[in-house]
Amino acid sequence: MTKRNLETLSFDNTYARLPESFYAKLNPTPFATPPYLVSFNAAAADLIDLDPEQAKRPEFAGVFGGSMLVPGMEPLAMLYSGHQFGVYVPQLGDGRAILLGEVRNEQGEKWDLHLKGAGLTPFSREGDGRAVLRSTIREYLCGEALHGLGIPTTRALCVVGSDHQVYREQVETGAMLVRMAPSHVRFGSFEILYYRKLHEQLKILADYVIANHFPHLVDCSDKYARFFSEVVERTARLIAQWQAVGWAHGVMNTDNMSIHGITLDYGPFGFIDDYDPGFICNHSDHNGRYAFNQQPFIGLWNLSCLAQALIPLAQKEELKASLDRYTPLCEGRYMELMRAKFGLIETKEEDAPLIQDLLALMQLHHVDYTNLFRALGLFQPGSPSLNQGLRDFFLDRDAFDKWAHRYEDRLREEGSRDADRLVRMNRVNPKYVLRNYLAQTAIEKAQQKDFSEIDRLLTLLQNPYNDQPGMDGYAASPPNWGKHLAVSCSS
């Protein structure tokens, strides 16, 4: 592979070839103070064939801090709308982000370079167009954490900071994040064209998306219905993965939903610590619309909004048939993932109550979700004394013992071998996740210009299933101060 420098990245700006009504062309607004590199992700750089040595150049922070462009970039802010907390907002768009351009690697894969926190755009409404260091660190780390867990997501190339002051609940320092995705087309990208009755432009966008990202559908007579069907399937599988790993998005508005079925727009996300199916990670979500256990339903609701927007292009019956597939797909994939977390190979009817009953016990006894499943791989059939470590997760050990007896019987039915099961379970039950308190610790150090914790977490979370020497402290349940951190949309 030929490694490229900043000036020789291979740009192919297909979105900029669409009609100008889809976006506004403008350059990023530089910080008022000099930019500096906070953290660089070599794994993401590899996706665009960028030589990691480029991050050492002073120009690197300039390019990705909004003060310089390199040949081939065609910056633009994308237009879209969306349903926010269930209410349609007629115009949103990139209010603090700018698509710098689209880079193709040697494999022909295209990656958007999307600069978040790049300043005011025509779609900023009453915002300031900026992002703060706190929020960029959270998105930077969580995108890589979910990727490490095998969950489809945007990636992040780097964080660039400055001493530029940004006003949120208090004065904070500004930062920019380079987010990467095959494209940043959202459900809301279609909604705005539908509600404005711009059906010809709706067709142009659909044809563009299919040609560039679903090319196997180009020659199908029912390509729009098939496109929607694939979005349904990808979204169902994605949300099943969120549920299995115990992760809440926090703001599942339709403008935050990707047509690629990848996790998009990290704000007040959270991994569950003590298991609580009603976990609300966004302290602005007063009614719990986006609570953890509501995510599968909200996925369907959002898809129905996309289906409505596609009615001018596809038969209503075909769109409804795809929507009807969503719940069985999501629930089926979730059960596959949960069986794997329990070390089960075969599929049996009693699996659902076995799984749900342990989750109920975990909720009742405030058991750490990630740590319990990691420890469950060490389960040994026989006397309860062999599983003292597992029993100690529960205040009512007898209740766990009763459940463990059922689990033991289930394992025996399929001839499970302990050593093999442990290997399988450790491949799907992570030891490390990005708990909010870990992110907060990295943020507080970064605010003192110590960026070492960001890089340490980045390395750790890229391999969350492997035991890493000297890192056991990062697998611990959060301290009391870290259990109830308030995270808002500005985060």
C-alpha cells in the first residue's frame, strides 16, 4: 500500500457533485488561538492510506483545526431535517460540522472526512458552530470503543484542540474532531426533501446513495424498496448489538440515524454499569424516550419516518413489508448475541426465560452488566462453592444458585465443555468498555493539557476482549462518584 501525505490524499467528492440545494459550500472557521494535536488515531489513518508520520507535521493540526485546506478538499455543510424527540423539525443540517471531502483508498473505499466543531454554517440556527474538548474526546473514544466491540460505527481520525473559549454551561476550551464514515447521509437527509415536496430531488438523492453505497441494487426495478429493506436490516442488527453490549445512544433522533446502519452522532451515550433496563443516559431526556430498553422500538419508529419519506419512490405495501421484518430481525439477532454471551451453541425454547431471569436478578441486585458476563465464562458446574466469585455479585446468593442450577442443566444438555465455552465467551463478553467515569478522567486530565489518558484508553478499547497486563483497574466497576455522572446533549 502506498502511504500518502496530506497533500496527496486521493479525494473523490461525489456529494459535492449533487445539486447545490443539498448543501452549502463554505470553509471551516479557524480557532481564535493556535490549534494543537490532542490525539491521533493511526488505525483510522490507515483507512485512508495516510502515513501516520503526517501527524507530526505542524500543518496537520492546521488542516484538521480548520485553518488550512489541502488539494482536493471541497468543504460543505450538509442539509437535512429530522424528528427530534418525536417532533419534526423542518430544517437542521450541519450546524457545527463541515464535510471537508471524501477520500478514496487504494481498495476503492470512500471515507468522508467530516470536521465537527468547524464553526458557524447557514444551518447553525442559534448555535455557535463549535464543539468543546469534552465532547470531542467522548466521541473520539467511543467510536473506537464500539469498533473494537465489533459494532458498526463512524470512526475518528484525530482531535485537535485550542485555547479558544467556548460557552456552554460554563466556559470551556474548543476542539475539532475529524469523523469518518462511508457517508453522512441520514434518515433526515430524505425527510427534508419529502416534507418540502421536492420529489425529483428526493429521487436524485436516492439514486446517488444507491449508486455509491448500494451498487448491487442499481439495475433492480424495485431498487428503492430494496434499498429501504437493507436499511431496515442493518438498523435492526445494529440496535441488537447495542442492546447485547449494554450501550445506550441517548439521542436517537432521525437526523442521528445513518442509512448505512452505523452508530452516528455520539452525545450523551453511556454503557450500563449496574444493570437497569430503564437506564437513561441523557439527563435532558426527562420522559425517557431514549432509555436503553426503548431503543429497539425507537429504531422501528425512526425507520417508519424514513419509509414515509420514501413513499414517492416506492410502493407503500413494499415499505410496510420491510418495516414488518424489523422486530423479528432485531429480536432474533439479539437472542443470537445473548446466547453467545451465555456460551450457548444450540437454540432452545427455554433460552429466553433463562436469559431474562438472570437479567432480572441482575437488576434486582444492582449487578454490573459487563463484569458479570465476563465472569460468567468462569462458571463451573457442580457445587455452588465452585462459583463463589459469581455468587458474590448477588445479595441473595440462594436466588442465584437456583438460576445457576438451571444454567448448569442447560449447558449439560448440549454437552458444553468448560474450557471451550470460556474461550467462546471471552470473545463476545468484553473485559473493558468506555465507562463514563473513565472518559471523565481522561477529559479532566486533557483539560490540564495532559493527553496521555486519551491515548491509553484508545489503545485499551481497541482490544476490549483481551486481558491487557496492568490494566485490570480499567475493568473495575465505577467508584461512587462515577456512577451517576450527568451527561447532556452538549456532551
